[in-house]
Amino acid sequence: MLEVVIVDDSTSDAKLIMMMAKRLKIANPFRHFESGQAALDFLSSDGALPGLILLDINMPLLNGHEVLKQIRSHPSEAVRRLPVVMLTTSDDPREISAAYSEHANSYVVKPLGLDQYQRIVEQLHEYWFQLVQMPSNQ
């Protein structure tokens, strides 16, 4: 079962995503990192890689764009090809364009209501873990 990594300085947003996953009976494990550097350290360790990264943009120190650039230039091909979904509050067209220029796989704006949050978590899970075929991380 592939893990989902949430990189977001907002603990409440991460908990909300995990709560929605539990409500939807999504079996994939979730791991939360409050900083981009902590996530990059994890991705550079010898452990198993996640199946999906949900990456916030607006974080202190290393923002999501900087984290994405480091993922895409990582020495490990397996890390470089990890699917990264920017999950953020910004709907600024410049942010969206920058994320895709940096090779984000998707860009999703965080919703305001619980029902919309649940729908996004459900659709992300269905798309990335049931529909899409990905190469193995070996």
C-alpha cells in the first residue's frame, strides 16, 4: 500500500486531509511533514518512497516551489519522478503557471467546505491509486 506524504505547515489542514481519508476508508497510510526540509530529508533517506506527495506552496523557509524544484532535480530518478500535487490556497494564475513550469503533476486549490475537501481527497485517491499506472520505484 503506497503512502501519501503531506507537506504543509498547517497541521490542521493535514489532519483534515487524513480525517477525510479515514472517513472514506482509504487504506493508504498518510505521513505529514510540517516543513519542506523535513520532507526532502525523508525523501533522501533509504526508506520506501511514497506513492503521492501533496505539497503546499505557502510555507516558511522552503516554500512549495523550492521543494518541488529540489524534488525534480534530486539525484535519485525514483524521487524525481514521484507524483507531486500542489495542494494550496492560492488560485493565482502566476502560481499555477509556475508550478506546472516546475513540473508539478497537478495543481489543486484547497476548498473551503468539508464536503468539498472530502470530494477532493476522494478524487485524488481514485485518480492516483486506482486509475493511473505508475512505474515502480525500484
